Amino acid sequence: MRARLFMTLVLGLMAGAARAEIAPAVKARIDRILKATPLIDGHNDLPWELRKRLDAKTGYPDIAAGTDAGAEPLHTDIARLHAGGVGAQFWSAWIPAKLSGDAAIRTTLEEIDIIRLTVARYPRDLELATTADDIVRIHKAGRIASLIGVEGGAQMGNSLAALRQYHALGTRYMTLTHSLTTDWADSATDDPTHHGLTAFGKVVVGEMNRLGMLVDLSHVSPETMRAALAVTKAPVIFSHSGARGVTDHPRNVPDDVLKLVAANGGVVMVNFYPLFGSEAVRKWGADRSAEQARLGDLYLGQPDAVKAGMAAWDKAHPRPAADVKAIADHVDHIAKVAGHDHVGIGSDFDGVPYLPDGLAGVQDYPNLFAELIARGWRDGDLAKLAGGNVLRAMRGAEGTAKSMAGLAPATVRIEDVDRAVQ
């Protein structure tokens, strides 16, 4: 117990140090905003990191004890969540994209179980939430509302029954794809197969609307974004994406889609990963990938030679710096194109290998707010960014579900639906 209290004190001091440059008046303003409106982060990959660190004797790592030290530090723990003013977190039930069918369903259930076990382990700090009203109530009580998001449509194994069971277990969004194209939707980072959504993909979106599960369009191709926005009856989210008008990465959202999101009432939640957030880092990453492919061809079957070659390349080509200003540029751009009502925060903490200066972990959200205040953002718009926009989108999805309550659950199979329209 003494060790835990000491670590909590150290983490609190470190969190304070991370925000030391914020002027007291600005800090007070940020605290006032985040007390009135819960800061809702759309995407954190801590559950998979806990799974990776599971110890047969001690169980999952204790996130109340501090997790930012050691060989593999985490971006997230209880003390730093509170230090960062987090009011609600969508925890990602992510699995490797290569898994499919029954293996994908089983592994997703295990991830959901990790989330629920983690929330139950820390009842003084975390509480499971499934509605917008839950988030508001839990935040007012001083705890962090914990929600579940399934990060890839392949995780339902083409089974609408699995989708419904995920919802029954508390899942409140599903990302239509991850890094690979599914049997019914195209990914942003894979070759297009369907040029949007198949007939079954449209059924999936409709069933999510009926359930009140947010349709998440991060990771999907622009054609899939447009197709989903054309058929959904509820607001959509992008749980962790940026603006393609700022950084030309396929994981980001084009301006024409940002305008469609505004018309839909949805929210684009900005990712902190510099590869998506900085054009200089994106170009560096593309050059690095090209060099890795070249060395792989040159030294086929010689992994040590490839590793040595990449180490030499990295030394000669250091990654460009990126900081909180780069992420604020995305927030600003989305607000200008779609409007302040349609931007949010989706950090991708514990799901990326490196982060911008000033956004090193969950303690650092105030640094983003301070940067936006320096740019002239008003309190009302900052509150929308923090969580007000997501609460509105959630209530929209909940209202859609109520309006569809009399409809029977979709029970069709993918092969039947897609064969019927061929």
C-alpha cells in the first residue's frame, strides 16, 4: 500500500511537471471546462497492452500502481487519467486484423472481458457506461466513465448475432474495418474490393442503427465513408482519425467527407499519432517503408542484414519532430471545414509506437487545450471538443434506436444478401 501511494504521488508530480508551462489562469480555465463537460477520448488501446503483459502469477498489470516506467512503459494509468482530466474513455477491444471467423469472435470476447474486468477492479475510479446519461452521471461522481469500442468489422465474423452480443456486453461502437478490407467493407490501408459497402455491409450499418451502436468510420476507405454516411440513420463517429487536408495519409478524412459528417451530425475525433498528424513525419515514414522494402528485396532471407541496414538508415534519417501544435492543426482544420460541432479527441494512446512532444500520455490533454486557447478558441467550443459533441452524437444514436424499436432484428447471412444483389 505504501509503495502504491508513493507511486501515485510521483505520478501526480510528473503529471504536474508535464503541464508546468500552462499559465495558472489558463489552467484554471481548462479545469473549469473539464469539470462542467466530461473529456471523452474515443480510442485507447490499453486492453491489448494489458493482455500482452498478463502474468500467470500476478495477473494483469495494476494500472493504479503507475505504468510509465520500465522497459515497456504504458501511456495510461489511473493517476494520470485523473491528472489529465479524463471524464470518459472508449476502451478499444482491438484484435489483430489477420484473425477472422470464430477466432476473431473468441478473441474479441476476451478483449471485452479484459475491459469489464479492469473496470470492476477499480470501482473507485472507473465505472462502465453504455449511454450518454451514464457518462454525465459518472463524471459528476468523480469517476471515469468506461465504454467499449470494437475496432474492426471483421471481429463480428460476418455474424449479426455476434454483433448483437457485443452490444449486449456493452459495446457502443464498432469500427467497420481495421487495416484490412473485410468481406463487406473496404479499408483505407488495403486494396479496394467493394468500392464502399456491399449489400451486407449496408445491413450491418442498419443493424447498428437499430441497436444504438455508433458506426465508427476510422480505418475505412473514403468510398466506404461516403457509402456509410449515405445509408446510416444516426450520427457517425471517427474514433481516432485526422484531417487529410493537413496530413495526406489514407487514415485521415478528406474535406468532402468532413462536410458530409457535418450534415450527418457526426464527430471526427482527432488522433495523436505523428504519422497521421504531421506531414513531415508521414513523408519520413513513407521513405522508411520504401527503404525497408528495398532492403528486404536486396537481402532476401537475411533478416539480420535487413535489421542492420534499417538501423543505419534510421541513424542517418532521424524522425522529424512533432508536437502538440501539429495535432491542434488537425483540430482547427476539422472545426473550420465541418464546424466546431463536429470535432473531438481520439488519442490512440497505447496503440501507437511514439507520440508528439507535449502529448506523451493521458496526463497531457490539458496541453492541447492550452494550445487551442492560445489560438483563440472559446470556452463553449472547447467544451464541444472535450465531449459535448460526442454526447450529442451518442444521444442521436440512442434516439435512432428508439425510433427503430419496433423493427425485427436482421437475421440474414452475408452470402444470401450479397448473392441476391449480384
